[in-house]
Amino acid sequence: MRKPQALLDRVDHPPWWRDRRVIPWLVQGVVGLLLLVLIAFLLGNLVHNLTARGMLLSWRWLGEPAGFDISESFLPFDAAQPYWRGLAAGLANTLRAVLSGLVGATLLGTLAGMASFSRNGLLRGLTRAYVEIIRNIPLLLQLIFWYFVVFLSLPNGTAALQIPGVVLAKSGLYLAGFSQGMHWSLPQLINGVWQAPWRLSVEFAALLSGLIIYSGAFIAEVVRGGIASVPKGQWEAATSLGMGWFPTLRHVVLPQALRVIVPGLNTQYISLAKNSSLAVAVGFSDLYSVAETTLNQTGRALEVYLLLLGAYLALDLVISVVMNGLNRLVQIRER
């Protein structure tokens, strides 16, 4: 017995409130509308409160003289220059710390991750201890340790710790390098003050040490997991060809492990960039420190925090875009 045509049409074309193709779009539209209403309400409330206090958004203060100095700045800055210049100098210091930290943490983490597969039991144990201890101590405590316990306890003058090409003193970290005349120059003590082509302040050195050692422990675990994902047969095949431990890692294992390592590095790099804002704990004038001083002097809380949010968001997005591009390059393409 054939079903009536009307019943067949009802089955093939159900009402819109029962159509599975329509319901998801309807739910998303309702949720989106509610979010827009909520955002409009919050913005309206914000504008009303700011208007009542006479604090509507204004960016004119960026051109006013800052009135404060920055102890260490990659970009030249003094108190007579405007606030925007000070914020730019703070951003340059942040970028300097982040880029240096990324390079140092990557090298340390890669070496520590590779050492986890060493045939030397003592080296494996030391690597494991480093990773477990450092990862479980808050970064803020580590920064305070490096600044107050390590660098501020260093002696000055002739008693400073001297390594060929490197001098560790309470006044800073002095490194050998090329001078203005393109001559290789070593750190020298002149009139009781150390001079060198490259000098790092104790604040920057403490921040960099904390970021590298802390992030390096997490990167070591990412590298270890990537190496462990490579089939054991790859190690055995390389050994059967007479390759040593390090050549096997470099030429056989690591190239295959990159497809697992790179996504994890993306997360750790973004965390390092955000953790750099803890520089204020050791007195380093990064973007957050300069912004905090600017806020205290101008009272423009909303504008300052909008600039901070935008700067850190842009930095994290750049890191994410670069790492996602690298991730596409290292993925194994199937034929």
C-alpha cells in the first residue's frame, strides 16, 4: 500500500522548527544576538560612567611630556619626550626580552629534551631533576631569586667573577665583542668601573635568566615528547647503518619529531611572551612597567590598558602566525 503523497512530502520537508539543517543556524543566531545585546549594554554602561566622571576616551595625553626617565632603554628616551615615546621604548625592551628569551629557551630546552634520551644515566637523571624542579616553582619566585639572591650578591671591581670574555658583577653583565673600530675587545676595569662592548643590566640579566630557565624546562618536555613519538625502528635502522647517537638524533629522529614539537612550541612561546610582563618584579622597564608609571601619572586607566591589551595580543598573534606557518612546513605530506 502506497503512502499518501502529502505524508511523503511531510517526511521529506519537515517544518522549519524540526529541520535539523535550520535549528543549528537558528541557535547560533539567537546566541549571537544575545552577545551583541550584552556587549552593547556593557559599552553603553561604560560610556555613561565615563561621561559622568568627565573621563571619555582621549589620546591627547600621548603627546604630552612624560616627566619620567627609563633606567634602561633600547630606544633613546628622556623625561622631556612624550608618553608615546616612552611606551614605544618599553615595547622595544619587551621585544628585546622576548626574542632573547625565545632563542635561549629553545636552545636550552632542545638540549635538555635530547639529553633525556642519552645513554648516560647521570645526564638523564640531572635533566629529569631540572625539568621537574623548575616546572613546579612559580616563575615570579625564580625571578626574585635570580635578582636578589644571585645577581645583587655579586661583587664589584676586581672581585667580580671573571670568565674569559665575560665578567659577572653587581653592576651588570659585561661581554666581549667588537668595539666601534671593529676591533675585538674584552671587558676591562677602568678606574674601578668595568667597561665592555656589551653590557646587560642586572635587571635584564635576571629577567632573561628566569625566562630562559623556566621556559626551557617546558620546552624540554615538548622536545622529549616529540622524540618519543618517533618509532623505535627509526633508531634501530640508524644504528644498523653505523650512525652514532647524536647523528641519529640530528639527521633521523628530530626531522620526524618536528611535526609533534612545533605545535607545542607555539604554546610555550606565547606563554614566554606573556610571562615577560613579570619584569616589573625585578625592576626592568618593559612595556608593562612603563604603562604602569604612565597610568599613575595620567590616570587614563582605560586607554593605558587598551594599549597594553592590544600590544600583547598583537605579539601573541605574530608568534602564532609564524609558528603555524612553520608547522605547515614540517608536516609530513602523504603521497
